[in-house]
Amino acid sequence: MNQPMEFVKKYFRYIFYILLAANGLVINKMHERQEVLVNSYAPRGMVSLELNFSQIRQDSILKIWDSTEKSYIIQGTGCEKTNPTFTGTQVATTHNHWDNLFIVLYTLFLLVFSIRLFPFAGPSPGFPAVFVCILLICIMDITENLFIASALTHHDAPAWHIWLPSMIKWIIRSCIGIYFLIQICVQGMIKRVFQTFSKYLLGTIDLVWTFRIPFFCLMILFLALYGMDQGRDLLLIINSSPLGPITFLITLSILALLNWYLSKLYVPVPLPNITIGKYVRGNWPDSREMKKNQFDGARLMGSLTFLVPMISILNAMRIFGIPYLMQGINPFVLLLVILGFYQLALYYNWISHWFTQDTRVNKKRFFTLVGIVLIYILLVPFFDSDKPDFLVWLSLDLLLLSFVFLVYTTIRTCNWGNLNWKTNRISARMTPWIIWPGLILMAVFVLANICPRLFYFSSNLRLLTLPVIISALCFYNILFSFILFKGKSLRIQFISFIFLAGLLISILKENDLHKLTPVKTENKFKYNDSLPGYMASWLQHRKKEIDSFYKKTGSPYPVFIVNAYGGGIRAAAWTTFVISELEKQTGGQNRSFQHYVLAYSGASGGTIGLSELCAARYSLKKSLSPGDWQQLYENDFLTPLIIALFGRDAWNSSSGFRIAPDRSIIQEDIWERCLSQKHISYDSPFVKYWDSAGAYGIYEVPLLFANTYLADSGLKAITSPVRLSHRNFPGTVFVEDLLQNDTSSGIKLSTGAFLSARFPFISPTGKLDQTHHFMDGGLKENSGAETAREILSVLFRKYRQLDSADKTWGKINIVLISLPNSIAGTDSFQTAPNFFELTAPLTALMNNWVGNTNKADTINARNVDGYLKYDYYQLRPSATCLNGFKPILPLGWQISDYALDQMKSSLDSIRPQLNEILGKIPHK
């Protein structure tokens, strides 16, 4: 007995932290899908069942769990099911199984802790008594689980069979906890614990502030890759070519070296006589002394540079549904565990103990470790690198690199024998293999801002987006580090002054940075009698056709109004896929589907897709197929925006001058260029596409209603090629009315479309004048359905007016088509587990546009038999399975081939609805 106790006491720190981490991971797993178990009878889920004595209440809990079903969108595994459904009973059974492992872990934890406290202080029971109590807790918990399993399976376990061992367990567990707390206080440990924690907390805050530059770099990297689905999609396509992982690892390693090496110089003592030349060469003397926590903090900054993308990859894999060994563990929890282990390894010098002996490096161990990692890195590209499964290998690669990095930076100043070099003090020399690669990436970022067209990447090079983002982080890391060093030597807070000045200039100085770019045009709206006048002309143009169609088929003539949801490039892709599929099935010529479409109403990315369809209808004699549109979306529309966001726009805004065109102009330019390659004119004046005859003549391009959001007043705004009235569109600002005072200039189609697609912060606010600033239309209402219904109302009134004057019109059948672009079940409200008062306003604002969207489209879907009679169809993509996983549909301006293939294959899932729509119009 004494020997095990001595072993535990000797290695208590190791055992304690290992068991603490293991218990935390299992607890995290036991709370998975906890919401299915919570109801009025079981407000605390499984705990409510454990502490329940009433048989009636237990029967009610089990009955509700049996009947409670919830579908979970799993984007990858379980391809045989789109939405795997779990009952409350299944979830409770899974939790009960995990609880068996938890029993073992917390029992070991209590035993180890009791050994650490032994010998107990004061008059107290002996260790055998405590040992028996802990084993009794374990036995009672196992007994409880056996009865719970019986109750969940057969519903035959009496309630008191579960309640009795559970109460005994909780009572003894509480007594043991109180006894341990008393022993900790009596032995004086509680004070040391709080002192240690306070010291750790203050030290962490101090290090975060000291290393604030690399810390913010890591935060940006974390938000981009972990918190945004666009970042997850970037990780998914990174292995579409071997060049992707190679460039990613190289640039990430450079950033890690900078985060580590520059961080070591962020000590309070100023560096003497710093110039740019000396900074680049790193050849100034430095005799400063650093504390151990500063050394360790710098090493953690470098290691975190690898760990942040690692857990971001695992998070993406969980969402994609790509299986991996530890997929049941939340990646962020895993990050905390790994980071905690690294901190402990540095604090207690575990790495030095493992890889050095008497300050001499154990080269055999170190180079064996490095050799294994290098061999692994070299072999990784050969493991089906073009498949999503590659991500699990890449994440392990990053974990190994973070550990090797931590080991090397910890032991590099030790004695390496015949490999040793003089490192007996802090080296301030910026070694060429650290600073020069950083300067190269810095130059790449500067070049990208000078010539962004060099970075209009095609489908083969879009995987370079992540290296470009890392280059931007390297740029600011090197730049602000020098400013920080210079400021400390002069005792001037340059960085604070720069940020303060930039903020004040951005707030106070009006400039033309994001002002809409005008183009020469007559800007004289031909249909001055407004939207009703255009509708009358559109119907008159088809009068003979309407009569002929009704006499020939006995069916009313179809008139379509289409609204498309926002959602970035996925919205544009889905919109064009659906409409082009209908076009293809109806011949793709003059009398194809779009011939019967009166108007399009879109928000955000949906507007982009609709505007492309309008431009293609105007420019081309034959419509494009879904495959043609897919080729367009395989281009990279994101990287130039990221470059300008981090670069020229930040500099323009903080300086108050428009030094270079902003990212909105770059965005319009790249779309115009890509569409021109398909012979589609996207840069002509907005009104031209309806004022002049296109490829199929006049009245053949559906009206485009681009819904945007006026930030100055909070009102919806619409850009359209016809005059609108507040009678038909109440509470709306009309962009064409704001432009009517200038009859010699207007805006391009691309400008008008992207006025609806300026979601923060990727795209900037669009400025028309001092009082009109436009943001993404989805921030007000993300479906375009409200405007579609208003168009519908105008059309009904005009049609009845025409029909009352001329009964030869026959009949028309109005059809509303709604095009959401997210998979059913994934477009839910943003919920807050604890509605905290400080965050409640933000939660309300986040959900406001979601509520408006659901309301608008729900009204259209449920009022088809009211005063305005029409047919309604909602066509959305499905979670189809590709290569063993279901891709995510990202919200941004870059999309993977997997996501495009998924949306394209989703056309088959809506085939019955497409056939119904096709049945209303003549087609092949």
C-alpha cells in the first residue's frame, strides 16, 4: 500500500492534471445533445431522473423521452440519411454509457486526491475509511446506472431503485467533498491555491498585453478559420492541389517564428538605438534579462500559431461530418487541454527533463522526434490529398509541429555539444531565416494591394487565400513590432497614437472612400409611368401569346415572380443553377423559362445571381447551363477583398484619403472580368438592360429589384430600372429617385447589384451622398419575399384593370418561386443558452433580420388562396452526399468544388417541383 501511495505523491502533478483533463473531456461528451433531455418533468435532464422518487414522474419523463425526436444535420457521416433523428431515450442511453467511464475517472481522481491529502490533519477518520467511502460512491453510481439502463430499455425499473443509490451516492460524495475542503483549509492549501491562481491570472493578463501584437494576429486567425463558415470552406479546398498544404504550412511556420522571435523582444526595457536597417538586420546589442514567464509566453505564442489552425480544421471536420478519432470532443475544449498541458510542461520544466540532462541536450531523443515529424510531413501529401479525409492528417501535422516548435525553442539555449553555438544571453539579432521570409511575405502583401488584379485567382489557385491572409498577419506583425520597439526606445506610445488618430479620422472626416462610382448614361427612365406602366406594356407585348396559349391549352398563361435569398456566393450559385436548369429544360431560347418571368427580387448574394441572369439574358443568344455557371463560381472572388480589407481600405480609412480604389470597386471589377470571359456584359449602365433591346429584344429581361438597406434610417431600399411609388412599396427608399437629379450619369448593373450584397465586413458600406449609406439587404430582410409580394399586388391590380377593359385577355396564372440557399434545418435563430442582459440587445439585433425573413416568406407561402391567388414553390438545396461526406455551403465569396457539386446534385432532389413548374409552360 505504501509503495503506490509514494508513487502517487511523487507524480501527483502529472496524475492530477491528466485525470482533470480526462474528466473534463468526458463531461463535455456527456452534455452532447443535452437539449433533447430537458422538459418540464426533467428540467435538469438525467439528473432529474436520478433524483426522482415518484413513479408517475419517472413514467412521464421516460414517455416524453420516447416521443421526443430531433433531427440533426450531419454534413458528412451517415450518408444514408439526410437528417439523422435521435430520440430522447437514445440520447439518455448514450449519456448513461459515458457515465460508466466517468465513474472510473472521478473515482481515480478522488483516490489520488485523498492520497495527496494524507496524512489527514486533526482528529479525522483514517485513510481506509475514506477509501471505503470512495469505493461505495463508485458502487452506488454503477448500481444506479444499471437501473437507469433497465428503465430506458424496458421501463420496468421502479423509481426508488434509481433514487436510493443515487441519494446515497450524492450524500457520500457531498460529505467527501466537504471533508476534502476542510482538510485543504486546515493544511493551509486553500490559500496557496488561490494565490497560485491569482498569480497565474495576473501573469496571463500581463503576457497577453505584453505580447498583444501576436495575440491579436492569433485572434484574427482564430475568428477567420474557426468562427466563420467561409474559413471552414477555405480549409476544405486547401488540399485541392499539393500546392495548398505546402504553401499553407510554409507561411504558417514563418508566422509562428515571427510570433515567437519578435515576442521575446517585447519586454519593458527599451531596446537602444533602433533603426529600420538595424531592425531588418538585427545586429544591435542587447544585454537585457528576461523572466522565465516571458520566455514561456513567447514560446506559447509560436506554438499557438499551429494549434489555432489545428482546432479550426477539427471544427470544420465536425461540421462537414468527416469522421476522426476524437470527433466527440469539442475542438475548443481540446485546445484548452493542449494549451494547459503546454503551460504545465513549461512551468514545471517537463520538456527540459525529457530532452536534456544536466543542461546537455539529449540529441538522440530530439532528432528522433524531429525525424518522425519530418517523415510524416513528407508522406502526408500522398495520403489521398485530394480528399477531405486529408484534413485529419493535416491537423495532426500541425499538432506535431506545435510540439516540436515548443521543444526546440525550450532547449535551443542548452548545450548541444559539437553542434553548440554561443547563446549565453538573449539574442536580439533578427536571424535571416526568421526575418527575411517574413519580409518576403510582407512584400507579397504590399504588392497585392498595389496590383490586386494579380491575385484574381482562378479555380486552380484559390487555395492561396489562406497564405495571403497569413501574409497580411506577417506584415502587421513586423510593422507594428518595429513601431513598438521604436516607441519604447523614445518612450512614446506610437501604436496607441496611430490607432487613436486613425479612429478619429475615420469617424470625423468625410471622404469618398466607399462612394458609388458613376458611369455615363442618359438615366432617363423610359417607363416614367412607373412599375404599373411597365407591367401594362409587358402584358400588352404578350397579349396575342396569352390568348393563343389559353385557347390552345385551356390553361392560364404563367407569369413568374422569383425571389432569391441572400447567402453570398452560395446564394448566387443556387439561384443561377435553378433558373438555368429551368431554362435548359425549356429550350434555352427566346421562349424559354425567363420569357415568362416578369420580375426578380433578391437580397445580398441572391441579387448577384439574379443580376447575372439578367445580364446573360441581355447579352447572350443562348442561356448558360448549370455547368457553365459552376465554372464561373470556381473562380476566387474572396482573396482580392481580403487583401483590400486588411490593406488599402484600412490605410485609406485611417488616413482620410482615397489613395486607391476600395474593395467594392475591386469586387465589381473581378465579377465583371469573369463574366466577360463568358461574353456577358456586367458593367453597362443599370437601366440599359431594360431600356434597350437585348439579345432577345425588349421586354425579355426580367425586371430586377435589388433590395438593400439604408443604414442612415434603417429602412429598406430598392434599386430597380423603373419608377416605384410609396403607395405600392411603403416605408421604402428608391435608389433611382435619388439618382434622378443627375440625368447624365448613373450606376452600373454590377454596382446596383452589389449595393444589395455588402455584408459586413467583407464588403464596405456603399455611399451615395452624405445622408445615404447602403448596407447588405439581408440585414433588413434576407429573402426578397416582401418585395416580391408587393410586386405581386401591383401586378394583380394592373391585370384586373386591363381585364375589365378588354375581356379578350384570357387568363394568367401568377407563380411565386422562392429560392432559399441553405439546407432545411440549418437556418435557425441564433439562440443564447443564458439570456444575459448585457448581450440581450446584440442577440435581438442578430435575430431581427432572421425574423423579418421568416415572416416575409411565410406570408407568401401561406396566403396562396387569399385575395391574391397564385401558386407558390420553394426550391432549396438538400444535404446530398458526395464522396462519403456532405459539404458545407459557405457564406462568403469563395466556394469549394464540393459545395458546388452538392448544390448541382440537389437539383435532382427538387426535380418533382421543377417538373410541376415546367408543366405550366411549353417545353421540350
